[in-house]
Amino acid sequence: MPKSRPWWWYLGPGFLVSVGYMDPGNWATSLEAGSRYGYSLLFMVTLASALAILFQALAARLGVATGKDLAEHLRERYPGTRGRLLFATAFLAMVATDLAEFMGMAVALNLLFGVNLVVASWLTLLDVFLLLYLDRFGVRAVEAAITLLVGVIGMAYAVEVVLARPEPRALLAHLFLPDPSLLQPGPLYVALGILGATVMPHNLFLHSAQVKSRMGEERRRVYRYLLLDTVLALGGAWLVNAAILVVAAAVFHTRGLAITDLGQAYHTLAPLLGPLAAWAFGVGLLASGLSSTTTGTLAAQVVVEGFLRARANPARTRLITRLLAVLPATLALNLHASPMELIVLSQVILSLQLPFTLFPLLALVNDSRVMGALRIRPWVRLLAWGGALFVLSLNLILLVQALV
């Protein structure tokens, strides 16, 4: 019998997907929430992180129980026209995700180095080749690189928090308890934005595939360690998102400044807290954009290979995904659209696609023929379906408000 591996051997998949929960879109919503309403919406960051842990744990559970990822299961469970529809919507979600992620990276290049936004958008193609290079050293090299970038994001906001000097009592009072102002129309809309953008399809596909690299022992034991990995990684993402909101509340809200744009936050930080704060913000945003675009292109490869039953050419898949996002973004920027408008558009597309990914995942993890002994328990099933319907309703509300 092979020797059991130590618990730390299983760390990695959760950190890879965690960057999707501290991507540029999350930065934008947390900045707006903190600058407009202070610490009032901090509880929503906690709630969003709890939902993220729940759904990502279920995606990991599916991969561990079956040795197959979500895309492979959807291809087998829904053959024919339904399967092709699911593939089309999933690939569209990958492109929409990539649009939001690389725009954050382009904004960071523009802020830090003065690169024109259109030029910066095309420069983001270089990260595809970086990922292809890392692929040569195996999946753990990619995970290590992403974990390093996650560390950069965390350090950047640690610097921001130290410089901002938030009020500890107010911070702790709102971190775990909802504020009565949440029921008011303005705060409620921003709170919906925080929650509605939490569950993204590409993270579910990617996590279910990434855990397959940790197989080889008794599956319940494997899942326990991968659950620990998920909690640690997304717990870190929760701290980063909370820090973004806390800094915005301590720096901008106290001065009556409402922040609705990443560039506005960067340019406002320097005169208020000094150049170090602005530099840390820009570097963290760059790391966020680079890491999240990497996971987005990895997820696209998982979707293509899972649905089409073929080994996809990594370079071709990633370049096609990026070009399908960069070309319309470049056109929109030339027509004077703002990066934030493009990020909002991507979230609308993801809202439309979410049911096509989330609900089949929940049906799979509740099927004893698929999951065997790792089928979810009744209380988890109730929690998962309640959370899914809650997130879906928020996405629909945001969608209606965006289109009206």
C-alpha cells in the first residue's frame, strides 16, 4: 500500500481558482461599496465568500468522486443539441470572463506605465505565452505562479490597510453582522453587485478539473484535504476583498469621495496617502489581472477539451479566447467606452450563463449514480440549492437593472 501523502501536497487547486474572487471586477464593486457606504456592506463580502466556498467545494467534490470534470459530465449527460448549447454558452462565458480580467490588467498597465488602453489590451496577449511556457513544467508550476501572484495581491492590500489606518471597532462590527441600511435602495443595489458577481462559471469548470491532479488515494481523504485547500484559498480571497472595501471606507468615504472607477481610485490615493499607496494599488491590480486572465484561459481549455472529447491545442484555444475578447474590447475603447462599462457587460453575460452551469453541477453532486459514497448530504443539498436560487435571483435583478 502506497504511503499517504502529507496534507500540504493537496494545496494548490483552491488557490488557482481563488483569483477569480479577487479579480478586477471584485475590486470595482468593493471600492464603490466602501467609498459610498463606509463599512456598511462589509457583511456582504463575508456572505459572498461563504457562498463561493460552498459552490467551489461542490465542484471539487465532483472531480474527486468521479475523476471527471464538469465539462466532461455535461457532455455525457446532455448529448446532442442540448450539449452543444451548453458548450456554446460555456465558451461564451469563458470569453466574457477573459474580457473582464484582461481589462483590469490593461488598466493597471495604463496607470503604472502610461500605456494607452488599446495598446495595453493587446499587450495582455503576452500572458498567454507566459502560461504556455509554465505549462511545460506541469500543473504545479502554474499553481505556484498563481499562488505567488495571489501573495502579491495580499501584500499590496496589507500595505494599503496599514496606510489607511481603518477604525478596528467599526470594521469588526460590520464584518459578520448585516447593517440595517442594506434594505435601502442605494446600498442594496451595490450589495447585489457584490453578491451577484460572486459565482462565476469558469471557476466551477476549472476547479472540477484541477483537483484531478491530486488523485491516487482514498477519495474521502483526498476530498477532506482539498476542502481544506478551498477554505484556506477562498478565505484569503475574502480577506483581500474585505481589505479593498475597508481601505475605500477609511480613505474615501470619510472624505466624502465616491469611487466608481479603478483609475479614479489610483489617482486619488496618491495625494491622500502618498505615492506608495498608489503604487501598491497599481501593482496589486496588475497581479490581479495577470493571475485572473491566466485562470480564465485555463478554464477555456478545460471547457473545449471536456465538451469536444479531444486534446485541445493550448496555444490555439487560449489565443482564440483572448482574441475574441480583445477585438470587441478594442473597438469599444476606440468608440470611447470606459473599461468599467466593458466589465459590466461581461458580468451581464455571465449572469445569463450562470444557470447553464450551476444547476447542472448541483444535479450531478446530488446523483448517487454519479457520486457514489460522496453524494452530498440532505442538509448540504438544501443549503446548495437555496444558495444557488439566491445567487441566481440577484443576478437576474442586476441583469434587469443593467438593461432597463
